Amino acid sequence: MTKRPVTIQNNMDMEDRPIAHLVQEASQYASQVFIEIDNKKINAKSIMGMMSLKLQKGECITVVAEGQDEHEAVAGIEGFLVASN
């Protein structure tokens, strides 16, 4: 299992597109990928679950992945969340 804290720098406020792109990014990996925030652990491949989080720029979350490509999955999600748009 790989865990990494990430502070969101990407603007997540633009309708639902950033969340959809985040789900697409997570879905590229064979590993299970989760976002942990507060006391919630949400499957990052679930559009409905991710939309329920209402992620905001500046928020601190933890990206968790478990599986054969877990390091790549965490790095990919982190890259998406810290990219400027």
C-alpha cells in the first residue's frame, strides 16, 4: 500500500469536469485507488463517490493506492491534483 498526503492546487470548482478527469486518471491504473479526507475513504474510480467529496483548492487529502502499479497511481493522482489549470 502506498499513501501520500497531497494539497490540492488544481482548481476543482469548474462544474464537474475536474472530478470526471480525476476519475479518468484513477481508472487508468490496475491498483485500487482511494482519496481519504476527514474520516471518509472514497474510491477514486467512482464518479458519484468523488462528486460527494466536493474537493476544493487548498484542501489537504491523502491519496492511497494498493496493487501492482500503486506507486504510479499515487504519482499520477498527485500530478493531476497539483497541476495548474
